[in-house]
Amino acid sequence: MRTEVCEMFGIEFPLFAFSHCRDVVAAVTNAGGFGVLGAVAYTPDRLEEELRWIDEHVGGRPYGVDVLVPARLDLGDASGGPGGGGGPAAMLAAVPQEHWAFLRDLFDRHGVPLPDFDAARRSTARGAGEQVTEQGATDLIEVALAHPIRLIASALGTPPPRMVEAAENAGVPVAALVGTAEHARRQVAAGVDLIVAQGGEAGGHTGEISTMVLVPEVVDTVAPLPVLAAGGIATGRQMAAAMALGASGVWCGSVWLTTEEAETPPHVKAKMLAAGSRDTVRSRSRTGKPARQLRSAWTDAWEGPDSPGTLGMPLQMVVAEGAMRQINKVAESGHEGARELANYFVGQCVGLMNTVRPARQVVYDMVQEFAEALDRLNAITGSG
Amino acid sequence: MRTEVCEMFGIEFPLFAFSHCRDVVAAVTNAGGFGVLGAVAYTPDRLEEELRWIDEHVGGRPYGVDVLVPARLDLGDASGGPGGGGGPAAMLAAVPQEHWAFLRDLFDRHGVPLPDFDAARRSTARGAGEQVTEQGATDLIEVALAHPIRLIASALGTPPPRMVEAAENAGVPVAALVGTAEHARRQVAAGVDLIVAQGGEAGGHTGEISTMVLVPEVVDTVAPLPVLAAGGIATGRQMAAAMALGASGVWCGSVWLTTEEAETPPHVKAKMLAAGSRDTVRSRSRTGKPARQLRSAWTDAWEGPDSPGTLGMPLQMVVAEGAMRQINKVAESGHEGARELANYFVGQCVGLMNTVRPARQVVYDMVQEFAEALDRLNAITGSG
């Protein structure tokens, strides 16, 4: 296939795979697409290790890294001044007691043990809270740019000037995810090279405008800059649809979560395979910003009448991430209450994710379905 | 073009236009598409008049009628037993005083005069409330089937057996709008001939699953029954996208509201032309069921902290429709407060509706854009 992004990155098929799993990133890149490693959950050392592994497995084929750089942080009392973040201890201290109490009660009601609550809290603050400060993101970007990455993506808000500058100096294009045409305009002004227009049906942090409306709007707004379409796309016919809307390619995240390679906990994978498109919800309960995810007892509780309300980002992550780690640990042994609570970020296209396939096969299937969709359109008009 | 629905209805271009305006219906039908008159706002006599006019203007070309038959009515204390509806007086009486007081206060705050509140209330109950009872819908269906209509559509819920039966006896196919694959399955069981899969970005009564995800789901669910895609579609590239998803054609409502022929009040039309895709909201404030519409001081007030909460359908219509008529009347003279309140049902694609064109031209533009989108896809793959 020949689109602007195929030429820009030297890829055969303009399918970008966002995944936290290095095996998925390498498999998609090796199948002719473009893998993008979601780095937010990693410490700099761990990211270094993951990228070294990818370098060893893609034989010089192109891949990228995605970091989460929130435009605004809400650190409550833990703000350490400009740049944000008074460190893990300050973050922990800034979470109201009410929220810890709610969490304890939620675990109790579901019979989920919490043997070392304080240790979990501390590790959470270090693991989840720290990377989404501007300093945390900068550290990850520095690690990433020391590898032969071909794209650096910013998942939330306008990338800070020093990120754009560092990438430019390294000759690495910058991509940014947007949920509105206004955001796209701002990203172009900030100097990004590629826009990912992500509709509200997407998993993770997302806005409210649907892919069908957002993509043509953004394409018209940022032309001649290329646009990838994201949100709800898990099949080749959806890829054909996105490109009929004017996108130069697609960016998929959810579809990889049920692949063979995915590190999705087995009980969450099973939930996704069984879920319909109605079984997701846009909730602040995991990160503090609206993010689409599987509806579960966790999201219901935080949206429910007894909820203390969610905190901002990253404090809600401090509360949620350690809790979810414990929930998943307990759920893996078959614990019913923990399984009710467990969830993960996923888009409405979870309703179309009904089989476990190797990531490579997902790419090949999408290529095939794309061709079939185009044949059907040509048959309708008598062209082709 | 050749699709199942082109053959089924003998049309050139599988573009269905839902409109309350007979001029739009006739213009689209005469341009090679298929006009569908939204009948809910009409009394049986008025519908008779409109259909006679259409018959005189389409020269035997195919058109249809859409009625709103809610699966469940919430009549509060006005329920007259099975079949629902104790008549206009009972409906009026069932609206809590609190809601009338809220309305009076809302008008006061915006400086909108309400000279004959009681008369407005009475006419509202007759005009808006009555038609959405099962009896009201049945009366409209009877009028419609006496004309050479080629489609009868049910906009909410499963059509009652006697509607399907009456249509079948008259040889008229029945279409039903659905927002989930489960609803589609139920509609097929109820005997409908054509499914309209309407994504959450659509104007009017709508669910939450986006067009990009819903259409392939519904297509797979009801195959080999043909599916029209609805929700967010206002251009030919979106039509191409919808058909890449597997739809046999598209069903558009919003795009006609800013056409030359549309009876949209001029101040509302101006709002729509200026609106972006973010300027809609899914609100119960006009009908009692979630319906996407322009966000305005009206929707903000009903969603706001001082709101008494919305009533069910059709009681909220009794409250809202007369009020909105008065708002529009006052707004037409340039009254600022009334203009702030005014709104209308429209989808997120309002962001793509930026010029006033004849309805005929919208059809021709969509045909042209569809062809261009397909050419682009063929150029990308090297086919075509």
C-alpha cells in the first residue's frame, strides 16, 4: 500500500499497533506494520531493557515509543512547584484518607485480601505516579531517543517544547493523539509531524467525538499533515472505512490485548473475549482522567453513590494502580470477588474481539479484510 | 450504484434522508435517493396533507414515512391503562408543578415572555404528547399506508405486531432503527425487513455505541438482511466509510437541517452552521429519552444543579415542546435570551455542516465525494 505514512516510515501496511507488550510491538513491525511501545508503565531502566529486546528482534525495521505527558497535573497537596511532583511520599500523603478507606471497604466487600496495604501503596506511588510527571516523561524520552526508534508519540496534551526539540535533534518524528480538531490545531503549532485522531469509542484516555466525525474534521484541519485514525478499529473493513474518511493509516490499541502475545491477565482477557461493545465505560476511576475501560465492579463502585469521587491525575493512579495489581494477583487464583473488580482499558471494539490470534495474524487478517472491503465497494459502483 | 437496498427500492443511490420537511423528502427522492418523512410531529390530518403534497411532487418515485413508537411509555399518573395515554388533560395533570415552576423560572431568567402559558401547555399536550402513544402512532400509520409509500420506519423500540402486520398486508417493507446488536436481533425476530444501525454520534434518540463499531456488529448479526448505517454521516467520504463497514446504504438526518429547504428556524440554523462537533449533548431534556441535540442554555439548565430532573417520555415532551415553540417564536425577533435557550436535535456531524445548500445538491455532492473517496482507496492499493 502507498500512503504518506507508508513512505514516511518505509512500511508496507499503514497499521500502527500501540501496545505495552514488546512482543506485540516486534510482531507487528515484523509483519509489515509499525509497533509502538507504550512506555508509561515502565521505569527508565525497564524501558531500556524492553527497547534493547525490541532492537534485537526487529532487524532494523521501524518501531516507536509512546509516552504520556499530561498537559495539566493535579497533585493536590503534593505539588512540588513547577514541573510538578514532590516525589512518591508527597503523592501518597496527598491522597485523602477517605479514598484509602473507600478502597479498603471495596476490597472487604469483595472479599479480596490486602495483606500489605502500606507496601502496596508505596510501590504504587513509585511505579505509577512518578512517570506521569513531566520529569518522569523526560527521563523516559531520553532513554527512548538513545535507541533507533522512528517515532515518539505523546498520548495526552501538547508535547512539551523540550520533547519536540529533543526528538527533532535526534531526527525522530513526533506524533500526538488528539480528540478534537482544536487540539489538532494546537499540536500542529507545537511542531508535531503526525496526528492521531482518536474517536471517543477508543480505549484509554479519550474524548467524546466519534471516529466517524473526528477523522474527516481533523484531516481537513491539519492538511497536508498526515493523520492516523484511532478509536474502534479492530478489523480491516474498519481500516478501509477510516481511510475512506481521509486517514493515511490507522492506530490500533485494543485489538492487541486479546492476542497470543499480550500480557493481559488471563481473567481480563477472558472478560474481553466475552464482552460486547456495550460493556465499556468512560471513567476517571483508574487515572483521574476520562478513560474508556471494561465496566466492572471497580468502575461501578467509583461511579456509585458511596464513592468519595475520583481524584485528579496522577493521584487517582496512586490509589488505583496498586489496588488493581493486587486485584489481578488475587483474581488469577480464581477468586470470584477479585474477578468482578478486575478490568482494563479497552475500546468499544472489544465487541469485535472474540478470538485469540497471534499479533502477526491480526495484521494479515486486517490486510485481507481491507482488500475485501475495497472489492465490495468497487463491485457496488461497478469500478475496480 | 448497486446494493441490496438499491435493488429493493429501485433507487440509484442508497442514501436515505430522514426529514420532517416534505420539500427535503421530495428533493432527495427526486435526486435519486430515498426521502423519509418524520411523522411524529404531525396530527393525522396534517400528515395526510403532507403525503398528498409529496405524492404530487415525486412522480411515483419511492419515499417512506417514519413514526415514533416507544416500546415503553412513562405516563406518570396519566396512564389510561393498556395502550397508554389518558388524553391531553390527563397528561397535563401528570406533570408535577415543580416542573412548570422550573420552566417559568427558566423563562424569567432569560427574559423570555410567556404570555399565554396555559394555552401553550394545552396545545403542547395535544401536539407532542398524543402522537407518541401507541394509539397516536397507529393513527399515523393508517394514514401513511393509504399512500403509495415504499417504507415505514420505526424510530424507537420494536414495532408493535399490528404495525408490522398492517405494513405487510400493504406490501410495504418495515425498517427499524437500532443502537445495539441485541436490539437488531429483536427487530429481526419482530419481522422487520431493513435495519438502520444508528451510532451514538447521531442526532435525536440514540445509544452510546459509535457507528464505526456498531455497523459491522449489526451487519454480522442480521446478515443476510440489509443494513443502513446512520450516525455522524454528512459527507460522501463518510458514506464510503459506512459502506466499507458493510452497510448497504446510509440513513442521514442531521445534514438536511441546514439545507435551503429545511424548516429549521433561522436562528437554530445559524447555530448549527457555527457549531463544532463538540457542541452537541445527549440529553433527556426534550423528550424524556436520551437524544443528541445542540447544547444550549436549555440543556444546561435541565442538566444543572437546580433542575427538578427530566420526566419520562412523553411527559417531558409535554413540558418541553410548547416551551420550545415559544422560545423559537421569541428568538425569531432577535431576542438574545431566547436564542441562548433555542436548540434542536442534531448529530456530532453538525461540525461538518458549514454551508447552506439545496437538498438536491447535498445528494450530488455526496455522490461525488463517495467516488473521490473510492478513487483514493484504489490509488492507495494500486487497484481500481
